[in-house]
Amino acid sequence: MASEVKEEKVRGWVEVHDEECKGCGLCVAACPVCGMHLSKRLNGHGYHFGEYQGYGCTGCGVCFYACPEPGAIAVFKN
């Protein structure tokens, strides 16, 4: 019997423009799949910016709509 490997289909992903982010954490709190976190690194303005963890995104866009900074977050769907 061959073991089956179940691959999770990538449904979407998030790009955070770290220099636009003010580190408010609203995207982190709003994400229904816990796919966002605040980076341990600082951007040029001294903020811990939002960061996509690299998996789990459904492309729902809730983080985009929660973000008060225009242009800080872009959401893509497959």
C-alpha cells in the first residue's frame, strides 16, 4: 500500500509592504485563519510590521479591509 500525501491547495497569499505598515496589529486580529503575525524585525519607521506566515491564506481579504493604511496590504487569490 502506498501512503498518500495530502497536499493543501494554496488558495491565496498576502503581501505586506513593510514600510507602509504602522504595526497596529489589526490585520493579525482580523485574520480568520491566524495567517498573520507582527514581525520581530522593525521597518524603517521603527514599527513591528505585519507579516504573512506563508501558509493558510484563503484569500478572503479581511486583513486588507481591517488595515487602516492604504497600500500596506495586498491580497491575492488563486
